[in-house]
Amino acid sequence: MNFTVDQDQLIDVLTGIQGVAERRHTMPVLSHALLTVTGSNLTVVSSDLEIVIRCLQPVTAGEPGSVALPARKFLDIAKVLPREAPVTVASKEGNYIEISAGRSHFRLAGLPAQEFPDMPEKPKGKPVSIDGETFRKLAERVVAFASSDETRYNLAGILMEKGDAQAGEMLRMVATDGHRLAMADGEAGNIGDLLASRKVLVPKKGVQEIRKLAESGPGSIDLFASEKFLFAAKGDTEVWVRLLDADFPDYRQVVPKENLLMASVNRNAFAEVLRRVAVMAPDKVHSVKLSFSGKQLEVSSTSPDHGEARDLLEAEYEGPAMKIGFNGRYLQDAVSGIAEETVVLQMKDEVSQVILRPEKDASFLAIVMPMRIF
Amino acid sequence: MTEARRSILHLDLDAFYASVEVLDRPELRGKPVIVAGSERRGVVTAASYEARGFGVRAAMPTATARRLCPQGVFLPVRMSRYREVSEKVFAIYRRFTPLVEPLSIDEAFLDVTGCEKLFGSAEEAARKVKAAVREETGLIVSAGVASNKFLAKIASDLGKPDGLIAVPPGAERGFLDPLPAGKLWGVGKVTEETLRRRGILTIRELRGLSLEEMARSYGAHGEHLYRLARGIDDRPVETEQEAKSVGHEETYEHDLRKRGAMRRELLSLADRVSARLRRHGVKGRTITLKVKYHDFAQATRAATLADPTDDGGTIYRCSVVLLEETEAGPRPVRLLGISVSKLSAGLAALPPAGMEQLPLFGRPLPERKDPIRPADPGKRERLNRTVDRIRGKFGPKGIVPGALPAESPPKK
């Protein structure tokens, strides 16, 4: 195998696959990227068995062939090569690769291509197209709400299903860690073709890899779900994410319907106050207290070691005086998903779930369970 | 080689849970106070000395305790309150020396070697610790003072309640001589019985056996007993921060080939590791499974939980999930190990007192089936404490998981 490629292009393609290659070290070959030259193309693949990324890069190809190279090391080398000359990569005996540019030479030990796990099948049928920006925004709004506990299978994923809004077809993402939940809808022309009768549970990391793909430039991404994988493609890059085989909790059941105590606050002011009192909130639990009375909302925190913080903001609130505790981080994550000027909090009492949502935009909803603070 | 002489204190709070209850409700002073599981099948967790006068003991069924002491004041366990008080006491200990090794919620070793200028002799230091604890918390602590951990612990035990016994340098043997052999760490019911049949009742008599005889009869453990009987114990006082992980592994005489047998061994390992975590008062978040195959090739798999745990069931279920990710089974296995890391201790391992994040999905929902965590962590925690108490009284075999046979396969 040998090929010549522009240095920036090589750095781009290796950076693109890095996130997946680095993670696990249980099988040495998984920290490697599989390089294959066919025709005038180089494909680079990385896999952790859960997520597979494949990038295609046109190159000046010499001999076809393939080899697995340590992904991190290869990128490190690509970055330090001299700028002025194109990079030549050539197989040598015993899975060694020679990388050269100008007068610089590197010899890098690889592994035989056969050791690399087989590629999952590319899904057949017609993919569904969704705007990259829409996908990015959906993912951004819910990702923080998924559990980062990987052993908690059913909560470590993000549910994707067809939204039940009347206004056109929507892709809905839902995430929860058992203490709070976020639900976001985004327009997706014919998502019904993909998720009409089913929902898929996609691991958080997989959603983030697809989000990176969406962020790589303007344009839409193609989605396809097979029995086992969610497949996403954009430009020269393809991502397979293995679906979680677990039951996501029935989230509709925890969306409260009788939360009649409504408070409206300015979004930016609320975000700022939360950030301020967070400084004094105890580590780990990040507890903050919200006290509603009349037209005022007081937000406070108490650190057993350091002291207290207290701040006030204006609120539209009609109900009786109420004190309610929360993990302040949960509130901050909820407010982050809201772009509108006004945030509405819908409450029932100090021990039942609270809804945080934009005043008008119906495409986002966060539910946060209070924290009992005595 | 002569080691510099050390000064070790063993401090043990008297009837701790019951004393905290009396502290919080002074009208109970002088009454038989019994802290016990409130359910019909509960057991006694702690009894005040007044209650002990009626024959009430820890680990006894609550029903029996009620029969023995109908006038007793029976109170439910309030673990978070005991933790809070325990933290206060440990903070006092740490004023005397940073070398504090917690053994449990109410027991600790302190190394006060070289503190003579500050506190006087080790015995004097113990007296000061006792006074400080009494003055600042109202609790009574029994102390043992000696040149090593083993002797210090025996000494504090002998002086209870409100004891202070010091074993002066040079007096170690005389101190040990009259004590029953069962007082030695690691002499359980079985060893004690075999010793008794050889006519050995006291530590003095045990010392009559040579190192060879001890090793022949009791293996490596025999050497350990040989040293203890001479009052020799070099183990340092280890503060909890030093331990990065708590683990245990086992090499099997015959390679394990069946997943079922491996799971049983994992249960036994998880049970031991969790007991040690609890003894050290720490919880860990990362669970690592180590598998050595018959050809000595080795694999490790790890998972990190959202919350730290010291529960054997949780550690077991997690390691079973990890076992699925190895080639164990198709490849025969000669060694299994479990370790728990990312440890946090004391208050850090607990949600702060008086705060509770409420769950979004209530318990009755069938979706809340969790393959790893216990359904009711609070109940699990109480169960684990009870198991620890029972083992404290009847030894490690006093209570074992039902799935574990009385005898495990022979170890190498």
C-alpha cells in the first residue's frame, strides 16, 4: 500500500476518527485506525465495537492495500511533519509503515489489517435526510440529561422517536438520568419513514459522534436505522452506532399535568443567578434553594464549609409562597436548552416534578425532580 | 533489625448507636436502650450497657430481646445521625494525629509515635483523646495503648466500658499469657476447637508450639498466629487516603470452565471485598474484574457506577456483567479477582445529611428494573450493616450468601 496526500487533509481525516479509536484498550487493534487504499481513495476506519467511523479521502494512490496503524501516534506524526511538502505513506515489510514529507521520515509499527474487526453492513434502503443544524441542536439540548453511568443501560442512551406534534414531522430526542428529563423536537421532513413505528435507543457517545458529524459543516445528514445500528452519513464520513437493547422508561408518564403553580422569569437573569449561587453550593449535590413569594424569586445556597450565597430576581408568580430545593446543575442544564427570553416553571409542590420550558416554543421541555433540603 | 518502638492507640466508642440515642434524648439515660430493626424479623444492632445487663446482645433477634428486656426502649436505626456523630469523633482523633485508620463507624487506630512532646506518653495521649471526646460529644470511648495494632485492640476490648488499658513496652507477653487463644486475630471457632483438643486454651500455651508445628498445622496462617502469640504485629496504621483500591483475588487449584462456577466465585469475592470496604468506611465507584486464563494470559474489564457503593450484591452483579465481556468459559480460568477503586470516605461517600435528590421514576414502575443496583438502597444498607454485625460476632462464616456452598473449591 502506498499513497500521497496533502498534510491538512490527512490531519482532518485522522482527527475525525480519533474520538472512537482512543477509548478502549481491551483489544490492542481497537486503538488503531484501519487504512485502506483502493482506486484513488483512502478510507480510514476506527471502531470500539459500539461505534464505527469511516472516512473517505481522495489521495494520489500508488499501490492498493491496507494496514492498521496506531491512531493517536499517526495523528501526532501528521501534525509535526514539515508544512511545505505532501505526505507520502508506504507499507514496508512486517506491517511497518514509512511516513515521509520533505526530508522527514518516520517508521511506524502497525498491525495486520485482518486483525481489525469486520465492518457492520451498510444499511440498504432509502435513508432519511435531516438538517445537520437541527440534529446538532436537538443533541445539544438533551445530551446532558442522559445518565453517564454506563451500567445503567436504559438511561445511558438517548431515545429517538417520531414526535407527536401536529405541525409536520418531527424527530424527538428524550434523555433522562432518573432525576431529570429533557425532551426536544426538531423538524425532520420524512422522519416517519425511519421511525414511524419504532423508537431507537442510541448511546450518548454515539449521539455525540453523530453530532460532531453534523457540526463538520453545513448540509444535511442521512440517517438510517437497521435492527442493530443507527447509521449516519454526511459527505465523505459515515458513522455506525450500535443501538442499546434496553427499554427506555415511559417518559410520558412523568410529564406532570396538574402543575398549576406557574412562575415566569427572565431567562438570562435566571441563568446568571444560578451561576452565581452555584459558587457556594456544596460539592456533589450542588443544592440550591428557590423561594417564590409575590413578584420575587430568591435563589440561595449554603455551603457547610464556607458560607452562603443569596440573590433575587423578578418573577411573575401568583401562587402561595413556596420554597423548593434543587440540584442547581440540573436547573442550569434545563435553562441552557431554552433560547427564548422567558422561562416558565410549572410546579405543584416541593416534592413533585417541576417543568421548565420556554414560554412559547413548544419544542423543548425539561422536567426536574426537586431535592429535599431540610 | 530493631524497629523503632511505636505507640498505637485503639479507640472504640462504647455502645455507640445506643449512646447516640441517649445523647439525643437525655431522658433515656440509665434506661436499657436497644437499637434494633423494627420489622418483625429484625435483629438488635446495638444495646446500651443497661440493656446488656438483661442479656441483650447485638445481632440477637429483636423478638428475643423484647422477651429478655420487656421494659427496654426499642429504637430504630438512624444511620445518618450515627455517621454525623462519628465524623465529629474522627475529627477529634485527627487533631491528635493525621495517622488515623478507621476500622468501622465507631472504631479506629491512631499512631501517636513521637508525639510525646505534644501530649506526653501514649497513655497520656489516650487519656486526652478520651476527655476531648467526652467533653465535645458526650460519648465514652474505650482505649487500648500498646506498641502495635493487635495488642492495642485487645487492650481496649478488655477495658470496656470506659476503659483505658496500656500495655507497657516489655510487658506484652505477660499481658497476653492468661488470655484465651480465641482472642488472637484469625482464631475462629474451628481453630479454637482444634487447639482445645490439643489441650491449648491460653495464648501462653499456644506459644509452646514451635513455628514448624504452627506452620504444619495451620499453614501460612499458623506463622501469623505464631507471631501474634508473641505480641508481634508490624502492620502500619493506614489512613484511608492511602488505599487507592480495595480488592481480592483467588487462584483456583482446578481451572474453572463453567460460567456458573465462576459466578459463584465472583459472589464470594464480591462479598469479601464489600465487607472490607464497609470495614474501612469507604465506598468505591469503579469495579474492575481481573481474569487470568489457564495459559496465564490476562484480561481486565472495568465499569464505573454513578454513585459509590459498598454493597456486595451491586459489586457482584456488576462483575457478572463484566465477565460476559471476557472469554472466560470458552477459555478456562485459573484466577479471578475483583477490585473497587475511585474510593471516597466518610461524608464524601454519602449524600450530605438532610438532603435527598428525589427520583423521577417512582418505585412501582416496572421500567425501573435495574440490573446492577439494589431496588431499595436504604434497605440494602441496613441489611449489610446487620450482616457485618453478625460476622463481627460469629465470624466471617456466621452468615454467607445462600448461593455459596459451605466449602468453596480448594485454593492453590
